[in-house]
Amino acid sequence: MSIKMRSMVTATAIFAVVTLAQANAQDLRMSGSWVLATPVEGPLKASDGSDAPYNDAARALLAERIAAGAAGDPTDAACLPPGIPRLMTTEPPFTIVITPAKVTLLHEFQHTIRHIHLNEDMPSEDDIDPFFGGTSVGRWDGNSLLVTTGRFNDQIRLDKAGSPQSANAVITERFTVSADGSTLVDEITITDAENYTRPWTTSLTFNRSDVVQLKEDVCAYKLLAPSLQAQINAPQN
């Protein structure tokens, strides 16, 4: 191997070690499994306990959705993926995996996987298709992980109650682990001028979980005809 090649290999190795060290210096305590500390009942509230600042049209739409119940909810009724922040309000646990280039959240709910790409810019609308979960980019700020999510499609809801969320919404989050490593706080700011009169902030708290393996969550099972469900449940020879 030439001296030039050795220098390149050495530089690459040093970069990888430094990058990993930077990740380690941030907060690897965020790794592991977490579960929502308190179930979310009804529409998401602002951090001070007040209602979200719905505009008149959004408030009317929320009322319609509450009256329709779960039957009108595409996530509950048709197993479509939840958006952000709704995914973070689901009650089953999730696991966080941290690498230098990406933070990945593995949710038990519908086996949803959320990728947070570190130190990258948000792709332009021309470069990426809109997704249910949007596209998330993030960076470390001391011990906190700052995340921006956008590029949603128009088929999502902000929460299980049915609070509206447009495709143009931008969700920013600050994830921070407590000093003793037992809790994780997700401070969420919603900017969605189509539905809310101003940006507003809510927060969710998660407790560390001893879950080592996420369970199967086969949402599509409930969409099967009763006869097919019976066949699946029948004893296998």
C-alpha cells in the first residue's frame, strides 16, 4: 500500500472514530426502549394545558371527526401509517438505535420505523415524495436531539382524536433524557398555518422500558373477513 493510500485510510479511520465519539459524547443514554408515561386522552393539548390554537375550520373538522369516531380514522380503520407527532403518542413501546449518521426509532405500533438523518438538510419537494411520516432530519445540541420533520402527505391527522394536520406542516422536536436516564421528554412544536392560528408547543414524556423485543402488531388482521380470521386461528397440523 502506498504512503498516500495509507494516509487516506488512516484519515478515514480517524474521521469514523471521531464521529462515533461525537455521538457517544451526545447522549447514548437515549438508546434503548421507551414507553409513553401517560396515555394521551382526546386532542393534544399545549404544554400549558390549554387547547391547541385551532382556526375555525380546523375546530369544526375536529368536531366532525370526534363525532365519527374510530370508524372514520384512516389509521384505526384502514391501518394507514400515523404521521408525526401522532406516532409518538401511541402507547406500545419503541426502541431507539443511535449511529453516527442516523437515529432510528423502531415502533411496536404497526411496526413503524422512523429514520432521523443527522446533519443533513431537509430535501426539497422536487427530491422526495411526501410520506405519511414525513422526512426527518436532526442534529445534536449538547445532550438533546433536535429534529425537524416535514414533507408529509395529506392523509394524516395530528393525533388520534382527529386534530387536523396539513401536508405543509412542519414539526420540530427536542428529545432530552433526564439526568438519571429514566425518562425521555419530547418537546414538540407544530407549525401549520392551514389549521392553527400560530405555532404551538406540546410535550410527551416517556419512561424507560425493560422491553427487549417488540411484539408483533398485525393491524391488517382486523381487515380480514371473519372466515379468513377463522382459518388463521385454526390449529395447524
